[in-house]
Amino acid sequence: MRAEIRIAGTGGMGVVLAGVILGHAAVVYAGLEAVQSQSYGSEARGTAAKSEVIISDQPIKYPKVQESDYFVVMSQKALDMYLKGAKKGSVVIVDPDLVNTKKVKDDYEIVEVQAMKTADELGLRLVSNMVMLGALVKKSGLFPIETLEKAVTDLISAKALQIDINAIKIGARLV
């Protein structure tokens, strides 16, 4: 098993944190191999940002995503910039309130998750990344949602922990 994952949005949406948590869950709690990398513009917020994670049950020899099997898209800019790096037939998880997929060809399986709306309903817009992470883990079947919850417990402050876990659970149910 090997999964190449790209999570992309704009700075401030938590895409890097989502990738770090995903990789941590895979290595520490699922017993898998993982590498994570990130890139973002020099501005703190509003510029393109992406996090890439490779998860495998075998040693990973090349640490960069070549063609993503799963592409989590949290902004239109991210879709426009990075869709060409998604494997044909791969899963593209989008927030339909933020991303227009009408121009996307039928080359991908589009999964719509209203992450921002869900996060707003939870009372904290910043957890939209956790909604998407829950949806990704559920759709991919890489490991159980409980594994992801354990990783969040390690990496998120106690103050925000419960809302993040709730966001993950809801994201998983939305798939």
C-alpha cells in the first residue's frame, strides 16, 4: 500500500498542520511509514499553501508526491494550481462552497465536503482543516478515525482539542 496525498489551500487554512497530523498518525499510531513536506508563499496568509504526505507500508525511497492519489482542496487557487498534479482517476475532496469543480473533467472522483460551513456551525472556522482531514481518512481507509484522533491529541492544545476531534468525526460522517 502506498498513498500520495496533497492537501492544498491558502495560507492560514491549516493545510500544513493537517499534513503534519496525518503523517504523525500514520507513523506513531498506525505503524506505517510516512514523509511530509510543505510549501507556501512568503506571506503569512492568503497565498498558496500545500502539504504533501506519502504513507506506505514499505520504506519510502522518494519523499515528494509525484501524482497524488488523494487531493484535498480548500481554495479555488489551490485547485487551479495543483490539479494537474493529481493522478487521473484519483480522489479530489473539495469544499463546494469554496471551490468550483465545473471545469474539472471527469478524470477524477470528486467528493464534496462542506468543511467551512461545518466548521462555522461548530463555532470555530479554523477547524475546517480537521473536517477535511476526517473526510480524507474515512474516504481513503488508510487507518481508523480513532488513529487520527490520537495524533490530534498529541499535537493540538487542550483548549482546542475537543472541537478538533468533533470536526474530524463530522468530516468522516460527511463522506
